[in-house]
Amino acid sequence: MSESATSPLPRPTSLRETALCPWHAAHGGRMVDFAGWNMPVQYASIVDEHLATRSSVGLFDVSHMGRLSVTGPGALAWLESMLTRKVAGIVPGQFRYTLVTADAPTALVILDDALVSRDTDATDGTPRMGLVVNAGNRERVVAWLRSRLPVSGVELVDHTLDTAMIAVQGPSAVDVVAGLCPGDSCTRIRALGNYRGTSATVAGHAAAVSRTGYTGEDGVEVTVAARDAVAVWEAILAAAAPLGGRPCGLGARDTLRLEAGMPLYGHELLSHSDPFALGLGLAVNLEGRTFPGCTALATLKAQKTARVRVGLDLGSKRSAREGNVVLAGAGHTLAGGEVGVVTSGSFAPTIGHAVAMALIEPALAAEGTAVEIAIRDARQPARVVGLPFYRRPAGGGKPPAAG
């Protein structure tokens, strides 16, 4: 999961800052308003930061993402009743990708996509759960969840402002972080499967480490107290720099996730989206479950009429952008007619030319189908290709997988 820079909420009069914001500004970060947060979009070159992540280590401040805890004897059952993904079978140390949905009078409302996790249970066996949500949706998700809390048995706490989250991504990422840990923490981190997490001591500081990320590379996300953020960030960067690692902005994070074919809330995924058409059916477990929006989701699953998400290979360096219209190619019965819209597009540094994701009519979704993209006053040829555009090489770490 990740988020769009376009927040669905009113912007605050002043930008929020992560605990690492002063470090970014002091070290050449180009700071921008990202979903109401003052964040580095790049340091020098988005392409260089992108390629460093693919080849070595990229270090990203993702502290703007919302981090919530859900605790109490009723926590597990309550989340089971609130999320689209089955939570009942989740085990300590496991993460799952899910959607947060609400009922509306006539349609489904997707409030966000999120990661739900189960931490180590309390000593009395009480489950301790966590949610990571997108920065631009955090306030409305928290408000929605609090409005549905039971009278007792569940406590929801927003830890976003008192913690920091650092994404360490790339083929050397796990080795770099594990090398900063004492023996037991090092062993646990190296043994983590994808979508698994553990407590650890990183660079002398208490941390939660999960083998998650949004770049298509292996790596971990490290959550620490806000007061420890700079020390842990600098320790990881010092260990990564001799290998070619570097700090990266959110610009590279976006091109990385695009190459990896990962949908982004506010672009591919919207409040009214059909998750099955987007290829997100894995996040929706309907059988034997009741949760907000489940009836509308069952209807969408049965219809199979929505535009579907596909990859588009432009074969040139000219990039398509969100909102560009997709037209049927020559020779098709709909030639020249609008058949879809680009949801994300960019030059792809690993691939060497431009790619895009789009929602198009199912009749044109087969791989190899020729289409055109209206870019300004010209038409750019493209062809439908499978997703992801990039998959990390075998032997370069475990492949991305859903939890």
C-alpha cells in the first residue's frame, strides 16, 4: 500500500513534519507538500535514487504513514468485523493487506487500503493488533474506526506522531539492517518471511521490523520512537553508503512502485473502485463474513463489468500521465474511440522507457493489444502488457507476496 500526494481531506494551514524532516532539509532534500506533510521528493536525482534501490539500498522516510494500535480482548473480533480481509486466522508476527470500507446508501466506499498485523500477544493472551494506513486518509480512517468502536473491550490509539517509520529497500537492505542488530535480533530479522515482523534492537534502539515495503524489492520497514529516528536513520545510512546505498525521496518510491505494478490510493484505487477489476481480490474475503460494504463487494464480484487494470508499454521515453485518455488502436472495431484512462505513468529507469498503468475496457485488456494514448495534442502508440513491469531477479531475495 501507498498513497497519492492528493489528500481527500482539507489541508492543514501548516504542514506536518516527521521526526526526520529537519535532517532531510539539512541534507539537500527537496521538500514538498505531500498529503499535508513536509516530505522530501528527491535529494539529487530521482533516477539515481531509483537505481540505487534496485542495485543496493534505498532509505525512505515513510513516517507520514499512519500507525495505529488496536488492543484489548475484543480487538481481533472487532477488526474481523471491520476489514475486508479475514483477520481471525492471523498469527503473531504476521501482516496482511486489506481494505477499509464503509457502507453508503447506494454504493461501496473504500476509505483506504492498509496493512493489518498482529504483534506478540500480551502475557495474558490478549491480542495486540496494528494497522498501517495512508497519510492522506489517516484522519478519516481513524474517525471512521472510532465511530464503530464497541463500548468496551477494544482500544484504538494513533501512534503516528510519536513514532517514525523508515523503509530500507533493495537487495542489500536486510543485510544492512541485520548487521546493526545484536545476535538475537539479527537472527530474527534474517529469518523473517515476507509480510512478517518482529521486535528487535536496531543500532541500539528498540524497534519493530517488518519485511514489507512498496518498491518491488526485498527490504524491511523499521519503526522506532520519534526521538530515536535520526540516530537509527544515520546508522542505517552509514552502513548502506559503502554499498552504494543512499537516502531517497518519495519521487523514487513512486517510480519504483509503478515498475512493480503496485496500485496507489488516489490513482488506481479510489473510493468508488471495483477492487476485483483492479486485481485486488486477494484483499477481499467474503465467504461467511460480515463487514461494512460486504454486500456491495459481493455484487461487484459477480458483475465483472468494470474497466480492468492493465500495464501499458509505451516503447519510448515520452511519459503518459494520470488522466490521459486511452484510445482503441487501428484495426479494432472501436478504433479511435475512448476505451480507458491512464492512472499512473512515468519513465521507468530500470526498464529504460516509459510505462503506465491504466483502467481499460475488458475487451481490450489482452496482452499485446495495440492502443493509443492521447498525450497533449498527439497520440502515443502503446501495447497492453502484463503486470508487474519489473520483477526482481530470482536469487535476489524472496519474491513479493501477499501475506
